[in-house]
Amino acid sequence: MNPEPGLSQNNQESVVEHAKKVAVDGEAGVSRRTFLFKVSIVVNALVGAAIATPVVGYLLGVIRKNGGYDSWITLGPVSDYEEGQTVLATYRNPYTHEWDGDTGKVACYVRRERGDKFTVFAVNCAHLGCPVRWFPQSELFMCPCHGGVYYSDGARAAGPPERGLFTYNYRLSGGKLMIYAGQMPTLANEAKLVKEILPCPGTSKSTIG
């Protein structure tokens, strides 16, 4: 640095030292600002990822393949079910956690027609999903919510439901009854229709329940 005219040697040295100090402090200030800026970018990225992950998972869940949550689940030995009888059975949803407790259990009705022929009904009414009850005396399924009634084969008998009960696919393996479950059978999940409802009076086409 060139000496300023009119300044003593000591003053000139003081000016030089001050200039150096300002330069060093300026560089340190720029470095701190750059560091804090980079830290803020990383923090914002982490927050954005934490918010976006469940949203993306929800959106992608819509386009997952049908039956993506399903698996074969045992309902116990075939010998536990008597021919001509309808009984309430439960299974553990395969996509639950230990802390879910009893809420991870799903109910269904099993009817053994004869021999190795079964029908496994979803417990939910086809109207709005309320759990139906089986009354062996009258051999009817009845919904306590809105009065839906179904015959012993699951076909609609009366009330607001427009179709019969939904059913599960089943198979027999190693002497055990197994159902393909994990999500409730519905029309959206390719549920099998229980029975075709007879045509309404005055119409030429049948109504699928």
C-alpha cells in the first residue's frame, strides 16, 4: 500500500493494519454468510422431503396394481367347518403392525356348502359397509344400520343394498381353508358377484346386485 502524503510513519502503519483487518473481517463475513446459506438450503430440502414423502406415497397408491395388498391367509382347518353351517371367522390383516392390537383383526362369514365347496362372505353390508349379523334361526344376514337383508347364499333379500354380499376367493391347501385377503372385497377390488338378481317387474334386463 502506498504511503499517504502528510502522514507520519506510525499513522501510515496504523492505516495499513486497519485496512488488512477490514479485508480479513470482510472475507470472514462472506464465508459465514455462504455457510449459513448452504445450511438453510439443506434444512429446507429435508423439510420438503419429509412433507412430500407421504403425499407422493398417497398419490402413487392410487395407481398400484389391483390386489397389491392381498395375500393368501388361512382361516383354520377345513374340519372346523360343518356342512350347511355359517359361522363367523376372523383373520389377521397381513398389513398391520403389532401395536394395532385387535384392530388388525378382520371378520368374515364362512359357509360350508358341501364337501370342499365353501362360500366366504365379507362381513360388511354392500350398502354402506356396516357389519351384518347372521341369524341361523331365519337363515338370514341382517344389517342393523339400514335394514339390509340377505339370504343364506349372500344374495340380496330386501332393504337398500342393490346387490348381494361380497365374497372372497378361497382355496384348500394342506387341509386348511385359505382366502385371498388383505383389503375388503368391493367392486373396485374385482369382487365376485354372489348372485344375479332377478329382473325387476316391468323391465327386460336383470339387475346385477
